[in-house]
Amino acid sequence: MYRHILIATDGSELATKGVQHGLTLAGSLKARATVLTVSEPVSTGFDDALGWSAVATSLPDFQKAREDAARKVLDAVTVQAQQAGVTPQLLHVADRYAAEAIVDTAEREGCDLIVMASHGRRALGRLLLGSQTSEVLARCGVPVLVIR
């Protein structure tokens, strides 16, 4: 059925449930698994107009901290993957919005299913905070399995 599953995670507790579900599914289907974590661009609102985010992202310590955070998320996935008997491809995409990176990666890697978690925000919370899951659903032609 599915041959290549993209599993998106931000390392949160809910996303970890999504990772577990995606890895278990990949294992049972004997499908390839690619696990993606994304470091979004720095956006500090008004400071952005002054160019502060560009300065922040160019600092070696800032870049290293983001890489370290992504590595920590992917290291945790490695442990989960071993328990599920799956050897996933691990990817970190920096300076992209999560939904954009998920859609682009799924298309570029030839994934035929995306597994991701959603906090299930509604009404005003969804409007104010946005929903990466909703954005992926709206922009992507690949089926999406949403874990809550």
C-alpha cells in the first residue's frame, strides 16, 4: 500500500506519538521511512524589519544551537526506530516554515504518505497560532495521516 512514509516531528510529546505511529506503520508495511524535523526561520516581528533575524541566523552559536536541537530530536527518533525495527532516513531542514518543508520534502523524496501530529486547535486558537497540519493538508497532494 504505502512504500515510503514521511514522518514529521518537532520533538514534542504529541509529535513523538506521531513518530511512533509512523514507524510502527512503516515496519508493518515494510515501507521506507523518512523522518523530518524543521527549524523555522527566526522571526522577531518588528526586529525583522531592522534585519535582526538575519544577524541572529548568521551567528555561529545560534546555528549550532539549532543544529544541536534538531540532532536531539532525531537522536530520540533513532531510539524509537530501533524499537520498531525500522531504519529511517533522518532529515533536518533549516530556515523553512514547517508545512512548506514537509510538502517539499514529501514531493522531492517521493513519499506516498505523510504522518504528522496535530494539536487539534480550533476557532480562535487555530486562527492566531496557525496550523502546520492544516497547511500541509491544503498544499499537498500526498495523503496525510494525522495523529492526535
